[in-house]
Amino acid sequence: MARRSWGQSRLLTTKSWAVIKENRYLLAFPVIGFFASLIPLAIFWIPAGFLWLDDQTAAGIVLAILGIFANQIVLSIASGGLVAAADTELSGGDSSIGHGIARSLARLLPLIGWALISTVVNIIVGFIRGNNQNGAVDALRNIAAAGVLAMWSLVTFFVLPFIMLDGQGPIGAVKKSFALFKEKWGVQIFGGVRIGGVVGLITILPGILLAFLGFFATTVGNDALLAGGIFLIVLGILLFMVGALLLSTMRGIFSVVLFRYAKDGVVEGGFTEQDLSNAVRTSR
């Protein structure tokens, strides 16, 4: 079963990468989203930090939450643009960065609503995770928080396609996304969409390991190891970011492909019906 799942993930990743190679500009959407999202964090989080240091905790928390909300708005706009552009390309049309962003801005209010929902979920997950002061309890809370995030990510996989391509509002999009998964893959969904495993294995996992080794090297106290450690940390972060960029783009493209298949029975992007029907790992 594990081998079949890995093979399916590799197949879907390879075909999603083929779509990216034909439309390389799609990679720009996550990049734009990442750098643009740093702006609201700086605007809200820096003052929040000063307020926190000045013992104005309540005001600092409010600004921090506003920063998360603004960050989610920017990321939603970029992700919506990716979905819109990918849909146009997969349907045989021609799109661009400007075209995708323009279509996303035309759906700004629903995207803001979706950003608000995402912010609330992130805050709830933060409460579940706790403050990491009790080893055993915190481990269980972290596992629970990771489970909630994984389930949320799965049942909301079609939210942006519903908002961008079907004209739904944020609440309706969440309901319809869950209902579509329930209809296509069953009620008791546990697992995830089988895409990106190869990317994670060759970029994100090595990136984390390199950064960890680099951090360890910087604590030894040797100047040569310090320089090498800093190099490994930078290399690890860059490798991690490249992997995250590729995964984000692939998931955005594949959400459109899987959405069209699950909702309308349309198979596009070089995939087959068998590819798409087996794309979600479930347990019933």
C-alpha cells in the first residue's frame, strides 16, 4: 500500500511539473505572495513587538492578529491568481501574471472572507498547540494541532477554486469543498492529496537537515565550523524555500485539475481519470 501511494504521488507530481514547465510564470504567484506577505507582517508585528516589550500585551496581541489577517489576505490574492491563471491555461487559453492577479482582485471580498476564516482557524490551532511548557502534554497537543491542520487543509482543498471559478462566497466555498470531497471520496477522510512527496523528499527534508546541521556546527565554537555552519543554514533555508515554492505551485495547479474532475468529470492537464480518482489517500 505504501509503495503504491508513493508511486501515485510521484506520478501526480511529475505530471504537475509538466504543466509548470509549459507555463513557468505560474511559479511567480507563490513568490509574489511570499514577499508581499512580509509587508503586512512588518507593518503590524514590529509595533506589536514594541508594545509587548512595553507590557501592553493586549494591544500587542491585537496588532499581531491583524498582521496575521493582513498576511492571509495577501496570500489569498496570490493563490487566487494562481488558480485563475492555471484554470485558463489548462482550458487551452492564455493567461499571465497580470491576468491572474486581476481576476483575483475582482474576487477580493470573498478572498478577504476566506482570509478571515483562515486566520480564525490558525488562532484556534495555536490555542490547541499551547505554549510548549509541559513536554508530554505539549507533544500530544502538537499532534492534535497537526491533525486539525491536516484535516482542514484537505477538506478546504477546493475552497479557492470554488471562490475563483464558481463564484462562491467564503462560507459557501468551505461547505461545498467539504461536500465535494464527501461525495467523491467518502465521509471519513483521513490522509491527504497524493502530490509533492518527491519534492519534499529532495528539497524540504534535506533543507531542514542542512539547517539543523548548520545550527549544530555554529554552537561548537570553532571559527571554521562557524563559517561552514552559517553556509549550511543559508543553503538549507534556500533549499527549503525552493521546495515550498514548487509545492505551493503544484498544489495550486492540481487543485484546479482535481476540482474540474470532482465537480464536472473533466480530465485535463495530461492526467487520466485513474490518476485523479486515486489522488486522495483516504481511510473509511
